[in-house]
Amino acid sequence: MIWFVIIASGVANFAARYSMLSNFKFLKVPIWLEEYIRFAPTAALSAIVAASLFVDENGAPFEGSPSKIYAALIASCIALLSRSILITITVGLSALWLLG
């Protein structure tokens, strides 16, 4: 089953990328699908960040130093205030370095 999901995801990803580079202008994505796909990158990035914050390398719940969580909170506040990716990354990594 997992191989089916991996292959289907690969085919869907290839089709989406190929359709933008080819001359298939007559193919339109349905509006309902466009609404779902719009949030996919944000959801994937949120899952990766949450996993790196709250789960350690072995898959156990995180119980160590809270410096990652504090740095993430600082970076989140900066992101809300500045709306700049470069400033957010710089301040977040600096906070992680100073707190670590």
C-alpha cells in the first residue's frame, strides 16, 4: 500500500510540474482542487517544523532543553511583526544559537 501512495504521489507531482512547463493551456484545474492545493505547502512545512520541535531523533516526545521552542516562539513573533522571511530566519537562527 505504501508503494502505491509513493508512486501515485510521484505521478501527481510530475503531472503538476509538467503541465506548467508544457503547452497544455486547455487543461484547467477545478476550483475545488485549487482551493485544497493552495494550503499544501504550508501544511507540509508546518508538519516538518512541529516534528523537529516536539519529537527527538528516536521518535520519542521531546523532553530536553526548551531552547528550540523558545527560538521558534521568538521567530514566530518576528514573522508576525515583520512579514519578512529573511529577517525571521536570521532572528530565529540567532536566537537558537544564543539560547543553545
